[in-house]
Amino acid sequence: MADSFRFSCATLRPEIAYAECLIEAGLNPSVQMFVSCIDIDPVAADMAFIQLSLLGIAAEVVTGNTLTLEFNRVRYTPVYYLNDFEERLKSQCRIKAMMAFIRGMSEKDANN
């Protein structure tokens, strides 16, 4: 699964281009891609939410300030719910934690 994180929702061109590349490769961006973006401007966040929703991309769109970490609103696109991205992202986090643990054990064994 491809992840993308942006501190500004103003331009989603790279994410949209990546989704087009996935389609050209025969993959479904609704299943293979997740975007998370934050913007202080509510209009920019709204536009990003609409655009990502219409394109069928699973996304988290946050309205807030990345410098002060004050967030006013978090929205998820419909595809996020339709394809159960909440559980998929939790599983991905667990797998990464297990892999880090295994790597740590193998490094520990190498040092002994």
C-alpha cells in the first residue's frame, strides 16, 4: 500500500499523478493508496477533500496548524470507510512494529 503525507492540501498534483500511474500499471488506487494531508486554510482542506473523494482515493484530510499541532477538523473520504482503511492502517502499523522487533532481536544475536 502506498502512503502519502502532505503538510499542505493546496496542491495534490503528485498524489493525483501517482494515482494515474497506479491505474496505468493495472492497480486500483482506491485499494492501493492512502493520502493524509493537513492545511490551515479550511477552503483548501475542503477542496482537497472533495477532489480526493471524487477521485476515489482513501484519504484523511485535516484542517489545522502543523506548527502548533492544533487541529480543528479531521475528515475521511468515503473510500477510506468502504475499503476499511482504518483496520488496514492499524495492521500495517502492527506489522512494522513486529518487523522492527525482529530486526532488533537479530542485531542483538549478531552482537553476542
